Amino acid sequence: MEKEYLKLFGIKNIKVNLNSIGCPKCRGEYQKVLKEFIGKNLENYCDDCKNRFEKNPMRILDCKQEKCKKYNAGAPMMIDFLCDECKTHFENVKTALKAQNVNFEIDSGIVRGLDYYTKTVFEFIDEKSGLTVLGGGRYDGLVEELGGAHTPAVGFASGVERLMEMVNEAIGDEIKERKPDLYLLSTGIKENVKALELAESLRDNGFFVERDLMERSFKAQMKFADKIEARNLIVIGENELENGIVKIKNMATGEEQEVKLDVNEIISKLK
């Protein structure tokens, strides 16, 4: 999914780094071995790493300071201590990636910065700059930890500024602001539901559609549609919903065309 997300923006030359940090069951044994390894040189690590030593020694592997990287060289790897369940899960992840022709490398230094991560963790790296574009992983116990039901989950985050730079490089120009093709003006529960359905259908067909999300009045929505320079406007009110007929107003010329309240009919007129 993340690969497609970057491809959508035209971003290429991205490599996927992958690791597994296991589960609480197998991580406890690994942390004992890791602390023995790090403890031999702990006095030479940075202050942050020293503070992490007791609470979460795995975070030390993610330290970016060169002196810490030097002492981390040759550290035992979490993937060598995975329990049977985590080992099978990691093998299945790798098999699925290969089936989708996603190239990846195993990076035992990826541990992510938050304690609630479990099993798979990953980073997408820009091969040109060596910088991380996005990173994330699984957190099977997070929802339960917050009081909810057991809900295995996965997610990622990306740096907006870096992502914007890469998009600009990929398309060879600054991103230009796009004006909405259509503003759907609606008030009332049934009318808003219809506007929502129509907006999603039109977006699926490539149109840039805006609608009210702040329960503005009719007049305020008209002002907003004008402010964002929407090219066209459709009002969905009680009469329009009852009759199944709406008017598409060209905001530049003021010209109006009647059309059925049907997504295919509206697409035809907008094109």
C-alpha cells in the first residue's frame, strides 16, 4: 500500500527496509542478551542511550550518533530471537512482499521509536539522499492497551516537508494549486447524505469536489464556494431531492443547466 502511495506522487528510487521486533514474549529474552552486549561499552554511549539502557535498550540500536553506531556494530539481532509465532509471521510478510515484486532489505537497526510496536517494522528510504521518507509497523496491542478490544493494526507516518520536496523533484516543477471542479451546496440531513454520496462518486471518477463539513448556512456556503473559486456549483435542497433535478451553475459565467440528480448525467455535463 505504501509503495502505491509513493508511486501515486511519481516518487521513484525508494528502497524498503524491513525488520521484526517480535512480541513481548520473545523480546524479553532478546533484551537480556542485548543489554549484556551494550553494557560492556555503556559508558562510551551518548546520554540518551544511557537513559534508554534500562527502560528500552532496543532504542539504542536506532541512535543516529556516530559513536553509538560504532559500538552497536555486531550487536545481536532481534530476528535471531523470534518465537515460533513471530518467526512464521515474518516469513509470511517476506513471502507476500516477494509475491508483489516489492524489493526489500533486512535492517536489524529498525526498532521504531514507540514502545507499542510489535512484529513487523519498516522504513522507506530515498536512495538518492539516504533519508527516511516514511516509517511504521504493526501494533497489535495498542488498542487493547487503551481500553478497547484486541485489534491487530498497522500504520505509518511520513514527513510532509520531505515528501513535498520529493514530489516537486519528481514532477519537475512546483505543485500548482487546483481549483475545485464542483462545489456541492446542501443543508439538511437527507440533502447532506445525498451530497456526500454524490461527492464520493464524482471523486472516484477523477473530479475535484468540495462540500460543506462545518454546517454553514446556505449564504455562507455560497461565499465559500466563491472564495475557493469552484468552477461549478450544484445546490441540493429539499426540492431538488424530491424532484430529482438539479442545476449546474458555471461560477464564471453564471450560466445554469438543468440535469438529473444522477452521477452519470452530472459527469457528462461536467465533462
